Amino acid sequence: IYPLVGNICIDNLIPQLRQVFDVWRYDHRYCNLVADEWFEVAVPWYSALLQQYLPNSEKLVSWLQHSQGKHFIHGDFTLSNVYLDSGNKIVVIDYENATLGPLLWDETTLVYSFIEQKQFDIAKQIYDAFRCNKEMLRTICSIRLAQSMRKSQNVMQRFEAYEFVMHNY
């Protein structure tokens, strides 16, 4: 398997992503694999993280608190967890953050991941193809920045992505 970066044929990628997400959404066995922790764990954790590290995050926290948490999500659908095999088929690893969460969370997380890698055209195409929304993208971007600030890692890279998202979405 190899990373999902570099020269990507977006025309092949989007249908494969749709297939992955459709399986997760319509095969209820995936929902049975996780506990519904979105409101009990994810929302309080993300809200506290945002409030601690990003001033004026009230709108993001409000968005989180009103988000729906009933769809299976990988929880960390970033370029570090999505690969292509030798036949150019998507392989997803690291399901430890899987939970029931808001629709389009994984798609939007992937958009953010491409933005972070400065692959803006691919990010925009995925954003448009899945009809992601800017509030979710801004929230995910802000959470990623706050996580970096908490750990003092990749802060500048994530701040640049944050600035890009806030100005372009």
C-alpha cells in the first residue's frame, strides 16, 4: 500500500470514497461496532479543547453541540490513514476513533487533510463532490489547530491551513 498523496486521479478517487462511505452508512453492522460516544465523549472533548486554545470559538462549540451524531464515522479519516493498494483501491486503517457522529465528518476531515498538505484543488473537488459544509470544515480545522497547540506540534502548518480555510470557506 502507498499513501494517498502526490499525483492522484481524482476521477477514480471520488467514486471509491463514495463506495467506502456508502458501505459505512448503509451496512448497519458498522454502527453496531461502536458505542454512541459523540455527545458523551467527542463533543465535550472538542468543545473544551476549542475553548481552551482558540479564543472566540463560541460559534464552533455551538455548532458541535447541535451536530447530529448518528452515522458511523472513522473519526480520523486523514491522509495518514487512507492508502491505495497496488490495484489503486482505497485501504483505510486505524479505526480506533470510530464512533457514531455527524454525516460528512469523514469526508470533511479528508478535505482538511488535503488542505493541510496544500493540495487545494483536490480538497475543493472532494468538498464539492460530497457537498461538505463550511461550518464543519471550520470546526474540524479549528480542532486540528487546537490539538497541535496542546501538543506543541505542527502548529505553524496547522495555523496556515486554518488561515486558508477561514479565508476561503
